[in-house]
Amino acid sequence: MRQVTIIGGGSLGLLFTHLFIERGWDVQLVVRREEQKERLMKEGMTYRKEGEVRTYDVSVTTALQKNRDGLFLYAMKYDDLVPLLTDLPKGPKLFIQNGIAHYDALRDEPNCFFATVEHGAKRVGETEVIHTGEGRLRLAKGEPSDVLQSLEDLFIIETIEPEQLLLEKVIINSCINPLTALLRVPNGHLVESPSAKRAMRDVYEELMSVLPNMQAIVPFEQVCTVCERTATNDSSMFVDIQRGRKTELNTIVRPILQRGRNNAIPTPRLEILYELLTSLQER
């Protein structure tokens, strides 16, 4: 039986637990807190989507067994991932974080794979996840590995470099998330308001000055389409600000600022967005 260790008991960790169990994998879930572990062991994990409800018995622990066979899937935000990067398992590792800072840190590490997640998920309490939106799971082929074949029924395996795959989402997130968080509006406002759309266009143009090779891959029209398709959604950065949580600025926006500095390319709009959102986090 195929084995996967999922590290992270948040919304995506629980969602992937469901996705892998449904495909017949032997899943072990690693969580941080004893309280969540005990609740999951006692009540199981519940998956909900519209009228569908499923509850699973889950193997759960608070201690990562780095010698376990199979795939290790890291399902937590970048800031929570950082402390784990110095002592990774030797087996195949799949990272699904937003942004690109994790790739910058791991690009020379062997046996690492990178994916983007377009599904929506919301954790309720300690044991329940609501699947709020279907999307694609895209995985960059990167280095050859047997693990890729085992994931073909879940991920779209793309023959592109991981950096390109991650930058595609970084560009869209950098255009949408900071502006919606500062304006405190849903995504659709950025295309419904002419002023907001101009501001988003200015941010996009600045991103393209740093990443000119990505313009043909992610045209501005694609960013607008995402806003329209998710018009009623609040971006993750907006939700984090609302709830007083740390945002993902350091993995989405800061790496672009650093690329600009490294190449002497000014990024004044992104700098202002970064500083203003950092200020909101400091309140």
C-alpha cells in the first residue's frame, strides 16, 4: 500500500488526508498539539462538501517519524515550515505552501517536489474540514522520481520547472491579496472598481519589471479572470488581517522585493504594500 505522512493539521492537512484516504493510501497525520491529536483519535476526521459527509479513523501523532516509508507532504504555512527545514526526512518530500520562499530555501535539496493548490478548504474545530471549492492540484515534474507516477490520479503533473509553477501563483496572489487586505474588500472589487483595477494593473506592471519572462505565461487578463471567478471570496491575506493573524507576506511578496533588489529594479508599489500590511500586523 502507498504511504504518505501529512505534516500539518490545518485545513489543507485535513483536506489532503481525505484525498489520500479516498485513493487507498495509508495516511499518517502529524499535528502539533496534543489536544487536536486526542480529538482526532477519539472522534475521527470529518470531511464535508455540500451534502456529502464522511468520517474517517485517522492514524495521528505529534511526533514526525522521519524514517517512515513513502511520501512526506508538508501542509502548513511557510513560517511554520521554516523550523523544520534543517532536519528533513530523506524520503520524497512534497511542499504545497503559497509563495516561493520555501522553494528558494529548498531548490538545492534532493528529493523535493513542489505543487500549487487551487482548492478551497476551511477547518472547523479540531477534526472537521469543509471543502469550499474545487480546483486544480498542479505539481512540477522537476527531477525524475517514482513518486510522481503514484500521484498522477490526484495531481496534474506538469513538465515545467518548479520555479515557474510557483511564480504563476505568486504573481496572481501578489496582485490580489495585498490590495484586498488593505481595502478590506472581496476579490471581485478589484475588477468592479475602475480605481482598484488601475492600482492592480500598476502592481502587475511592477511585478513584470522584475519577472519579464512571466508576462506571456500570466497576462494581466488572467489575473482579472481569477478576480471574476472568485468575486465573492475574501483573499487569504484579507482573512488573516481580519483575524489578527500573521499574513504570508514573507513568502509571497518579500521574495519578489528581494529579486528586484538583486537586479537593481525598483519596486516602490510593492514596497509600500509590504510596509503597510506589516504595519497592520504590528497592531
